[in-house]
Amino acid sequence: MKASVKKLKNCKHSLEVSLPAEKVKEAFDEVYGDLGKYASVPGFRQGRAPRDLLELHYSKTAKEEVLKKLIPETYEKILEEHKLYPIGYPDVTDVKLDPKEGFSYKASIETRPEINLKNYKGLKLKKKSTEVKEEDFAKNLEHLREMHSQQVPKEGSQEKEKVLPKLDDEFAKDLGFESLDKMKDAIKQNLKAKLEEDCEADLEVQIINQLLDGADFEVPDTLVNSEKERLIKDARMRIKYMEALQKKENPDKKFTLEEKDKKELEENASKQAIRQVKAFFMLDRIAHAEKIYLKEEEIDGYIEGLAAQYHKTKDEIKIYLEKGHGMDELAVNIRNKKVMEFLLKEAKTE
């Protein structure tokens, strides 16, 4: 076999493959040998037809079977010899097959990027405060009062004024709490949980920023474009939601996204898509380096949690996830979470 591999930009490679006529003849001999065992040819018992009649009646089938054999065999061999790790399937073109002249084809593939890991242990992180500020607590209490305010007629007038409820046990009980103190405790706990969630998210952003800082490697266009489309779709859904809220407040006004905003949305989505695909490959590379893998019971445990959260059975959640690439995405997310936990544990946090 002769093969040439040319490296192109953004993880693309072009392949050119050829086999000599004798190798092609061997493949045809093998295929016709198998066909001859069950092929039906008029005037001959099954398995007794001569080769020339098999070629006459089954040449198209034989050619298809030879291609099914030779393309995967040669393709896998090239990947192994050149240590290429493809993403998706090859785009095969210019296929030529003749028992007398040989076999050749061209293919283009996208591969996983080559990443030289720098020091990812001992990253210096700054942890945000998770202490609830009194002013934030007071704002939440006031917001709660605003949400439950009433429009009450002014004395001696048809006009109405907004009246806020008193912060007392009665108000707390109306909202399902035993007392005002219990309500305040619950609000503080919710604020604390939100701060801790934001803190963790910020630490993860710091980790990704440091991992990608100076990480000069290309990523496959296919994955970037797919991620870009997803980001744009999500952004447009959020915009529609905001438009619906605004329209509710002002039904006569039309809300449209200006052309410059659409362009900015696309540009931001492109940058974010490249960043997220790079982050995916970086975390994947660290996972392999540190042998961080998933166990079946970890995925099952997560699915059980989703089932409990959404009041569904495990099977219903699995069926939903198996549509599209849900299970794959779930596995990647859980694995990435484990990698993040490892990096946080190894980091130096102030």
C-alpha cells in the first residue's frame, strides 16, 4: 500500500491511498469465493457456478464488497501508522477500482488537536467571598415586599397607592414560613447557596482561562461550527423570551434585533465556540493524562438524580437522553466535572 498524508489547517488532513493490482486481485478472489458459495446462476446448482459467470452476473455486487473491505482496511492502517485520531467519518472521493490497474482513493478527515500540556497543577486561584452582605439581604427582603405589595385606594380619593406588607410573622406565615425569623434564615441560606454557586463557577472560569492562556492549538471547524450554531440558537431563544416580556409591558411596540446586533451576536458566538471547543479538548487531554474515567454507576447515579428531580423513571430519562447525543453529552459533562474537581483540589486558592 502507498499512502500520503498531508496536514492542513484546523486539524484537517488529506489522504491519498493506492494498492497495486495484485492486492486488488486477491480481494476480488476472496469476494468471488464467498459469493460462489450462495450465488444463484441459471443452469447451475448453488455454489457450482464458474467464475466467469459469477463475474457476469455479480460484478457490481463484487465491486461493492471489495470497496467495503479495502477502504476500511487501508483507512485504519493509515490512522495507526500516522497516529491520527479522527473525529467523525472520512470524506472519501475519487475512488478508482480495477483488478488489472489497482485501487486508489482520496479522503479528507478532521482529527483531534495535538496538545502539549503545560503545568496544570498548582494553578493560582482567587476565591470570591461567600459571605452574605447585609445590604444584599435587605434588598431581597424589600424585593419580597414589593412582589407582594397591593394597590389600595387613597382615603377620600379614587386614586390608588402602593402599600407594602409589614415585615412580621403574619407576612412570613402567608408565604409558608413558621415565623419571620425562619423566613429570614431561609432567605440568607438561599443567598449563601447562590454565592457559593457563583464562587465555584468563577473558579472554573479562572481554571479555563489559565489552561487556555498561551495554549496555541487549532481545533476542528466542524465542532466549532456546531458549537457556534448551538450558542446562536440559545441566544436567539433568550432574545425571544426578553422580547415577549417587553411586549407584555408595551404591546404596541415592535422589538427587533438590529443588523449590527446580529453581526455582534455571530462574532461573539464564533469566539465563544472556539474557546469552548478548546476547553473541551484541554480537559479531555488532562483526563487521559490523569486517568480520570467514568464508571457506569456514576452515570446511573446521575440519571437517578435527574429522575427524582423531574419525577420521572430512570428509563424515561434514558429514553429522553438517548435522543440525539444526550447520553454522550451527559458523560462528557460528568467527566469534565471530575476533571474540574481534580484541578480545584490541586490548585492554590487564596
